[in-house]
Amino acid sequence: MSHEFSTSSLLDLARRFPPDFVWGVATSAFQIEGAAQEDGKGESIWDRFCRQPGAIADGSNGDVACDHVHRLEEDLDLIAALGVSAYRFSVSWPRVQPLGSGAWNPKGLAFYDRLVDGLIQRGIKPTMTLNHWDLPQALQDQGGWANRDTVAHFVEYALGMHRWLGNRVAAITTHNEPWVIAVLGHEQGIFAPGLKSRATAMQVTHHLLLSHGLALQALRAEGCRADLGIVLNLSHTYPATDTPEDRAQAVLDDGCLLRWYVDPLLRGSYPEDIWAHLGADVPQVQAGDMAAIATPLDFLGINNYSRHMASADKSFDVKKSGLPLTEMGWEIYPQGLSDLLLRLHKDYVLPPTFITENGGAFADEMRQGEIHDVDRQRYIAEHIAAVAAALQQGVPMAGYMVWSLLDNFEWASGYAKRFGIVHVDYSSQKRTPKLSAHWYRAFLSQWRALQT
Ligand code: IFM
């Protein structure tokens, strides 16, 4: 495959980013690690959920995944070869603390030691997420995130990871995508732990946000020098038509998807209209909770994949909009990312903001040992340009990370949906960088050349 990309177009894009901009690539523990029952790891809610008949589209699980635990050095070399400055990974809580409280697992901790040291040796900043969904099952057995006790367990876990890794990590993210954990996991029941109650989901949201704020306070009190933040999945909401009904729906959807999370974190209160909308399903909030949730952030991470279309018409089908779709059925609309960032900048005082995930699932075809994923390459380039547009209009953008380094376990979709810029052959575990990986490396090398 020819990996020659137009230098002038790479340079045009690269020139739009400042020298301290952070470029990265992201993964999460459950989606890549495997080694699910090895070296003292405890069971997570996703290990359990995958065993539920029908829960995962292809009947798969995370037992082996990308076998990353056994292929750490090879994967670290792959990351380094891209030329990124940061790698975003998550810690499997039950690997390091099998029951979610009490005893720690030295072998599990040793794995993250090797991971972090391996990154530092290669000149890559480790950015660590504490909770990318794989809660220890033992905590779920006591009510999980719906139980306020889990908040204290999470703070202990955060402190334990900080003491273990010291100040070797550049950034610590408390939670990845609280909306997904709360709503998909506890209201819609399509993600672990598979519950179906809106009231539970809203209590879970509150406990996630509270544990985030309390963890930040505890980490800072311990002298943590890493930047501290949280990652939200956010999309810009557009009314499907200009009717008053669709416009009202857009305000409601935006409230449930974005303001319900961003307002408490950046303004210290839940939005009143959504609180009223939830009726009896509002969470129990104790004195001091909101101030803790609004503990100042060093950074905000945003995971963005598409726009959100709001329609009062229940039969509205976003897939018929005419826009190209990824394999997930998500519309490709890069302007949605710049619209989102500009709106956040207008309505809130943003801390330094990172795109912590962006990418697409496409039907990659291996031809003569190579994958020409032009759709993904274009998707990434256009979204990077959208970040540049926001940056130029004053949004405090600090970094961008591709989701994902590797094809991996895409939760309820199993292994059929591939997001990687590096292909994984699950029968041999062979890794093959796709065209998109070669493009990203070429782009980063042009950007770096500009800095010298
Ligand atoms: O794979 C997920 C990731 O774990 C969280 N954000 C969205 C990605 C794609 O669905």
C-alpha cells in the first residue's frame, strides 16, 4: 500500500494546532485486556453481563479480547510508532482490587506498573481512566453505583491507584461517560449491569458525579500532581424540523444528555427543567453533594462520534437523514463537533478541553494483507479539522485522541464492529496498522516538524 499522503494538506491541517497540543490514542481495559480470570483478577459486571444469554450480539465476551495483557510490549511499540504524545487507557478495578474494597492484587497492580513505565520509556504520557465501566461484581452485589457506599469505595480505589503509580501518570480521569453507565446500564438495560429503572439510573448518575468530585478532593489532598478530570459523551443536539414540538424536544434531549452532566460539574446544580421533568425519579442529594461535584476540573474530556437529532415524532428515523453512516448507524457530521464545542464555550466556562474519543466503526476489508480504510481516515481528518475550527474561535482545546488504537470488544455489539486504526485478527491476534494509522502517523510527523 502506498502511504504517501499529500504533504501540503497534512501541513495545512497541522499548522492549525499549537505546539503544546496533546495528540493521543485511546483504549479501555475491558475492551482489550483479556486475561479475565488470571493472576487474581476479580469478576467485573461486564464479565457477568456477557454471560447473560442475548446480551452481546455475537455471544462473545472479554475473556481474551485483544490479549493485551500478554502482548503489552508489542502494543506499546505500536502506540510509539504512531508518534502520539499521550495514551489514554483505563484500569480494570477488579484486576487491582478484586472485590472493589479491601485487599489489593499485587499482580494486577504490577501490570499497570509495566504499562505506565513502558509508556514513559517511550516518551508517551500515560493518561489513566479509573472507571471505564467494569465495576467489580462484588460491589454490584451490594447495589453497585445505586448504593451510596460505592462512592467511598471509589475514592479509596482512586487513592490506592495514585499511591501505587505515584505521579507517573500525567492525567487521571475519574469516570468515562457517566450517561452510558447510568442510562444504558440502569435504565435501558442494554449494558451492564442490565437494570431497567429510570429512578435507579438517576441515582447512579448522582453517585458517579459525587464520587468524581470527592475523588478529586482526596487526590489533591494527597498531593497528586496529575491533571484531574472527567470524560463525558456529548453530542450537539439539533431539532429535526423547525416545528415548536421538535424545538421543545431538542431542549429536553439536550437537557437529559448534556446539561444534566455539564451543569452540576461546571455550575454546581442540576438543570431545573430536567429536575422537574424527572418527577419522582430525581436522585437523593445530600447537603454538600453539589459543591463536591463542582470541584474545579483541571480538564474536561469529551467523547464525540456524531450529532443528535431531536424529534417529537416517535417514528423519526435518523438513519434516513441522507448523511453517510458508520457501521454503528451513527451519522457522520463533523460540523456537529465544532458546533458542540462552540456552544459549550458560549454557555459555560470550560477548563482545558480534550476530545478524548473520536473515530468510527467501518466495514474494513483486508486485501492482500492491507486495510485501506479511507472512510475512517477521512472521518478522523474531518473531525480534527472541526477541532481546529473550534480552537480558532477561542475554545480552549488542549488535545485530541483517536478511538481506538485497536479493533476491540465493542460492548453489546461484540467484536463485529471495528473501531481500530490497527486491525486485530482475533484468531491469531496479529496486529496490522490500517491506512488510517499510517495517515495519523504522517499527520503527526508533519505537526512535529513544525515545532522544531
Ligand atoms: O467503545 C466505546 C467506548 O468504550 C466508549 N465510547 C464510545 C466507544 C464506541 O462506542
